[in-house]
Amino acid sequence: MDKNIIDFLVRAKKDTFAGSGARLSPSRPNSKDLQYTEGALKYIDTYLGSTKFAGEEALWKDDIPFWSMNYIGRPLSEDVPVELLWKFLTEALLLVPEEYPYRGPSQYDNGDFSYKCTVDGDFHWLSGREEIYFKGDKVYELVFHGGSIG
């Protein structure tokens, strides 16, 4: 994939959800919509829910969609306050790597928290999973899949 597209996707992710970017008006009832644009390129992340959530990220060039990724995630334990879980998840998502610009890095640790992300495939056709562990216990999971469209 074009390095400029990957660089754009990484910047978009850091500027929107992971960076708490500006929200658009909801595109669907009670959805949360985040957008980032540079010239002809546009990124929109739309998700539903809060603690348990599902969403879609997509890329457009000249308003023609060419890539999309769906995700669904949930906490698995009530032992970890959700605010701490989301704070740690945001830290991990801000480290989105160029080699796998879908969620966070393959591994990230901070204190009692550990983040793991695995990806099968590439930019054109992929699936993956992210998990957060607290003191060795899995407390969050998310699955995602996506690829080139058009």
C-alpha cells in the first residue's frame, strides 16, 4: 500500500478517537462520528455504544471509499474500573504502528496493564484481535476485520 495512505491513516487515528478529536454530528441515532481530512483524503470512524461498542473506520479519496475496517469490543471484568481500562487503551492506540496501522502495537505494557494485538493479513484483507490484561488476567477483548473496497 502507498506509504502516504498509511501515514495518513496513522495520523487520522491519533487525531480522532485515540487523540479525543472533534466529533461530527451523528450519522445514525446515538452514533459517535469522528473525521480527519487532509486534501483529497478523508477518514471517518463511526461507532455505537460505550462500554460495549462496535464501529467502522473507513478511508475515502476524492469522496470515493477505498478501505474499511469493522470492530467490536467489550470489557470482560468489572474488577478494573472502566475509566482505567479506557485510559490504558488510549495509550496503546496512540502507539499505532505503521507496519500494522489498524489498532495498537503488537505489545504494550504499563504497570499492571498489558496490551496485545495480533493481525492476520495485510492492508487489503485483514482480521485481528486486541486484548488487555490486568495483572495477568484478560479484562478486555476486541476483534476487527477489513480491507480494500470499491
